[in-house]
Amino acid sequence: MARKRMRRLLSAIADVEVVAECTSGEQALSELDERDVDVAFLDIRMAGASGLEVSEAAVELGVEVVFTTAHPEHAVVAFEQGAADYLLKPVEAERLAAAVARVRERLSRAAAPRSESLDRVALEVRGELRLVDPGDVSHAVHDGQLVTVWVGAESILTELSLSELERKLPSGSFERVHRRALVNLRFVERLSPMASGGYRATLRGGHEVPVSRQAARALRRRLGIR
């Protein structure tokens, strides 16, 4: 009943398309991996993985999160994770519309061109700041705990999330090719098709990075490949 009501309320908002409904946290995580979505509406208590666990993965992917829940006590943690809004049930149409408007604004800000004139990017490394030239960064990969950034032949573990790093780097040179990987387009030397519909990208220096099926088309377009 709750999901049906949410679908009805969301469908009444202009330019909102519901692409999936999930009955568990694991299913939500799978859908986030498989689909290109703008926002996930989550409850706190879900079968399997909790809403907060799903939210953490969603934010790392650059997906906006709105909680709709009967549990107000988790709001602080949700906002610390980067949630766009936190709605208490029963959700009213006007309040939901306001949350969607907030998501649109955040997505618009995220899509705004980032400065291409940054001389160096600051990486948080064990409480210190390491300054690197963005042009020397070949790629970055999230291993589930920390993000490893490759600068020349050196790998640097940073406390920044992949999304935070992506926001710091010039958008004209970098592309998010997987929920766990970011590459400098100038370092891509070869794309090898995978059975999943994605690619394995081989970079200058021999490093290999997975390209998800969802990101493959955008990467081909950025590289001028039809």
C-alpha cells in the first residue's frame, strides 16, 4: 500500500518517472547498479540492507536520496550521509513535491560546469592535504573502504569519497565510468567489450578499469566513438 501511494504521488509530479520499485535493500542496491537514476526514495527499515546502507551506496554513485519513513530518530545520520530530504510518514503531496524540487535544484547545481582552471586538487590523506595536478591523475577506484587515486606511477589512498573527488576534478577531462571508478579520458587507450554490455578500459601505463553497461554509451560519446 505504501509503495502504491508513493508511486501515485510521484506520478502526479511533472517530469517524474518511476523506473523501479524494490521490496528489499538488496534489490535497491542491485537496481542502483543496473539503472541510471536521479533519485532514490528510501525507508529506514528495509528487508536485508537498511535504508541507511542503501543511501550510503546511492550517494557514492551520485544518486540523490530522499527518505520517507516513520522513524525521525535517524534524520541526523541521513543528512550527514548527504540525503536531500527526510520526510515523515504519512507523506503529503505538497511536502513530496517540495522534496522533488530540492532534488532538481541539487541535480542542477551538480551538472553546472566545474572550473577547468584548477592548478591542483587537494586530497585528504591521513589528516593531511596532498596537492596534485589533475592532469597527472589517470584514474581513481573505490574499493568499498577508501578511494585509491593514481597519480603517475603512484597510488594514493584518500579519505575523499569518489563523488567528492569527482566534484573537485575538471569535468572536461574526467568521466564516471562505474559506481566505483573514475577515469581521466586522456589516459584511455583501449576499450575491450565485456559480456555484461560494458567495457574493460585499458589506460596508459597498463591499468584496467571496469566500465559499466550504463556508463558505456556516455564514455563512447565523450571519446568521439559512435
